[in-house]
Amino acid sequence: MGTAHKSEVISFKVHESLREALEGIPNRSDFIRNAVVAALDSSCPLCKGTGVLSPQQKVHWDKFAQEHTIEECRQCHEFHLVCDNSTRRRSVHQTRGRK
């Protein structure tokens, strides 16, 4: 016996240009579901995608930033957090087994 997943209908208003852009997509519901899941997976874990920290989050961030820096990756040029206490800075672009 499996557990049934309950679905809920959520509707929202869109600007006419977005409505027109979605017209040619065969399964708009599936496309929108996938886009929302992808956006949630890529959102900032602190602000949850709002772009703004609450006053308490800012306090935590300030403490965290005392021992961490934001640096640009030399390979992909994206910014990332680096722990200043790290004895070895290994790039995520390095393959396993290589140091």
C-alpha cells in the first residue's frame, strides 16, 4: 500500500507577455511546476530568494562573515563563500582524486 500524494490547485495572475510566452508550451502545468521546483532549489538558503535579510539574519550573517569571504572562482567566475580557517582550498571544479 502506497501513500497517496494530495495535489492542490494554485492559481496566479500573470502579465500578458508571460501568458503569450506560455501559449506554445504543450503542458504548461508541468513546465510551471518544473520551473518553480528549479527556482526553489536555486534560491538563497538565508533569504529564501527575497534578496533581503531580516535584522536577526543580518546579525548571524555578520558573525559568519567574520571568518568567511566571498571570492570569485578563477575557472567559472561565479562568486562563492570561502572559510578563512580552511587549511586547503579545493576547487569544486577539481575531479575526485586530484588535489
